[in-house]
Amino acid sequence: MRVFITGAAGFIGAALASKLLARGDEVLGYDNLNPYYDVRLKQARLDRLAPQAKFRFVKGSLEDREALTRAFNDFKPQRVVNLAAQAGVRYSIENPHAYVESNLVGFMNVLECCRHHDVEHLVYASSSSVYGANRKLPFSVQDAVDHPVSLYAASKKANELMAHTYSHLYRLPTTGLRFFTVYGPWGRPDMALFLFTRSILANQPIQVFNNGRHTRDFTYIDDIVEGVIRTLDRVPAPDPDFDPLHPKPASSHAPYRVYNIGNNQPVELAHYIEVLENCLGRKAEKILLPLQPGDVPDTHADVEELVRDTGYMPRTSVEEGIARFVAWYRGYYGER
């Protein structure tokens, strides 16, 4: 297939591109290489993909409608995976306009390009953040998600609504994936595992929010990529059981689906740090802090629908995943 990946220099995007290329797909990567975090890491991810004959890259922003349209015209993708977005819950409090421009205006441009280029299937990144103030665990795609607690979460919920509109009006098959905390080699430097590793190796204290008591459904990158590919290969059809008198949030009379994609095994942050300390052979000095604004105490993915429809099955424990990350980090940065 010809697969267009936005956010191809990102953590998930680069890993996904690598797997698709390995199975013989042709991939066009699209990314603006913005400086939200170290651009050198983004470039290093791209450098690993560049030698492959079936990979091409275009530098551009989702907000740049003309550049995005040119890329679609040139590549003529069959399927699209939209992973480009302004990420981060805490940063959305500091810089809300970035989220409107990238996550709303940018996503609108992606939808329009998919519509006008007869794309077979659009898979896009949503987020576990959409569950917001919900406290019923595990989080199910059948739960209402009407109480976001950050603009980032609101923008991702808006993406799901926008996608449904295009699925309804234009019969564009769309699938939204609510990612739960993704970690692993080549990960994002603004995420906890990266920040903790860097600080511990530098003999600096780490900031531990909510006193380390909150839980996260940490999901290893290889498991995430497998789930994305399984979803990409399964083009949604209208739900034959959809009842407009009793509508379900995650499916529709239109070719539309939303899934959780997580590990289904939440881990307390304090244990996550303990595993990291064991892998590094060092203890962390901890600064205990309250829960940050916009954060939620717990996440836990109910992945029943994704398992049922695609056979998705996460396999990587945090012990194994963190050990792989530490090995990569030490090799990449030359740390001991």
C-alpha cells in the first residue's frame, strides 16, 4: 500500500514507518520538525528511514493547506495515518493556541485532503486524555467523554467528532485510536521515562507528581505499532447493530470506529520509578509534588473492542520495556 504518515519524525510515526517499510509498503512521511522537543532526535529517527527506497519525506505543517495538498497530489496515498499534533497536557495550559492551530485547523486540512483524494481509510491519533474527569475504570470507548480537563484532551475529542462528520457526509472510513501512555526506545524527551532517566544519570532529583500514587496504562511502542497496523489494515464499515435511538459512542451508521489502544495493565508511578532505578542501578532523589493541573489520577484501557476486531494483544511488561529503553538511551547518548 501507499501510506501517508503525518508526524513521521515523531516517536510513534517513525516506528510505524519502519514497520510498514519492512513489510513492503511505500511510505511518505510528513512532519514540520517543530522545536517542541529536540529536533536532533527527530532528525535521527528520520535518518534511520531515509536509506530505504520506498520511503520519502516532505517537511511541512498540517496548518499549511497548500503544502499538505501538494503532498497528497504527488503521493496519491491509499491510506493515511495522522499522528502529527501538538502533544502534551501540561504544555496546553501554557500555549493553547498551538493546539487549536495544529490539532483543529491541521486536522481539518487532513480530513479535506482525504476526502478529495479518495483515501480508503484514515487512522488518526486520539488520546486517553479524552476521558478527563471520568473515574470509572477501566476506561471504555462506550463511556461518555464530555468532561475534558485540558485543552489537549478537548482537541482530541474534537478530532473524533470531526472525523465522524466526514465519515457520515462523505463515507470516508475513519478510525480513532485513543493512545495510552506510550514509552520505549526513541521516545519523547518530554515524557516521564525520558526525564527521569536523564535526571537520575545526571545525579539530579526527579519531580514526582501526585507523590507517585497515580497509575498509568504504560504501553510499549512495539505493541502500539502492532495495534496501529492491525487497525490500518481493517477498513471500518457501518455498524450493522447501530441503533440511533440508543447510539453507541464508538461506532456509527457511518464507516467510523474509535478504539482504546493500551496495555490493559495499569502500573503505579512509584513502581515504574522503582523498575527504572533497578535498570539503571541507581536510586532517584525524589521531589514529591501534588497532581498537576490537567492531569488525571489514573488511566486504565479497556481494549476489548480492539482485541475483538483486530486480534490486538499487548505483550510487553514494564520491566522488559523499561530495560529496552535504558539500553537504547545509554547507547544513543553514550551514558553509563
